Amino acid sequence: MTRWERRTALIAGGTRGTGLAVARELAARGCAVYLNHARDDAAAKDALAELAGLPGTATVLRADVTRPGALPHLLRRIRAERGRLDFFVHSVASFHPMDAARPDPDLFRQDLTAALAPLTLGIRPLVAAMAGGAGRIVAVSSNGARRVVPRYVAAGVAKAALEAQIRYLAVELAPLGITVNAVAAAKLDKGPGSADPAVLRLLAERTPAGRLTTPTDLARAVALLCGDEAAWIQGQVVTADGGLALRA
């Protein structure tokens, strides 16, 4: 049994997009992965079908981890089935486009809640679930946390706050053997119909590596941070965007 086959991962927001790509990457290495989602049962069914046949097992858990009690409930089940949790990936996201000077307070609050609630409400049971060994917490952020993207203010501010939360948790959890980091990218290429083709083409042309970042690229960065070799990386935001953010 490899070291990956002995590991258990919970991916919040794990049935689509980057979260599903992370689940696929970890399951391909042999991890037992739990995919959390809030409401889309059809997407969850499709995700399980996509992961079928990979070395690691996949289980879907439905719960809204932005609500009190949801994440602790999931962790109790995982600990009962697997003993402990090794990796927690926070890929819950919300995006409501708006201008900074004309914000919608309710929608702004939704983006903040999606970014901050999972770790705010769940960090104590997460620490307990990771007791007795090394743990990894990885959040999915965005280059929009540090750069101004048109109409991205709510999500950008939410991701910036998440990155600050990551740094504070990293300092406090390091003595327990738990690393806390984030990964970030710009616009992702999620396939046909995911965005304006002209915008995607422009971003690909501006990317030094010659193409747009995919969810798989970001998932591999998450897997890197979950590896034993990343034990000394703490409180960092790893940008995986092919060099796009380096452009002026």
C-alpha cells in the first residue's frame, strides 16, 4: 500500500470544476476521497461516474458547509469510516459580478460566506479529525484576491479575506503538524461554453506558457501541497497560472 492509498481527503465543493479535478487527481493516486456538495445531486452522480475505476474510492456527501454543524457532521462520518482525515480542500465558491462602487450587499455577503464560513465554522473539528498525524488544509483562491478584475469585487474581497484566514491558521496550526495553504489562478479553461471564447483566447495569448490554466493544473498544485514533500510549506498562496500573473 502506497502512502497515498492510506490517505483520506474531503473536498468541499468537490463535484464540479476545480473541486472535482482535485478529487480526480487524489483518487488517481489512490486516496479515499469524499466529495461534498450542497444541492446538485445530478452533478454529484456524474462526478461519481467520472471517478469510477480510479485506484481510490469516491464517496459523495451532501451538506452545505457554510452552515453551522454541517462540516462537523461530515467529519464524524468520515472518522467513523476511515479513522481520521488527512486532507481538507476548500473549493466552495460563489461569484456574483458587480461594480465596487455599486455593490449589492446581499450578494456580496453570499460571496464572503462561501469563502470564509467553511473554515470559520469547521476548523475545530477539522483539527480534531487530523489529530495523530500530519494534516493538510488547502483552499482554492484566485488571482482576483490581489489584482483588480472588472466586476469581481465581491469574490475578490472574499478570496483576499480567505487568504488572510489561511495565514492566521497556518501560524496557529503549524505546531500541530497541520499545514494550511492556498492555490490560485486566473480565469480557468473549463471547456467549450464556459466563457467568452474571445476572452479565453486573449488570456491564453498573454500566458507565457502558451495556454490557459485548466482545473487539472490547479488540482496538481493542490496535490503537491498535500504531499509529504510540502511539509515545510506553510501559509502560502501558490499561483499556478502558467505565468499569467507576471504580466504587467
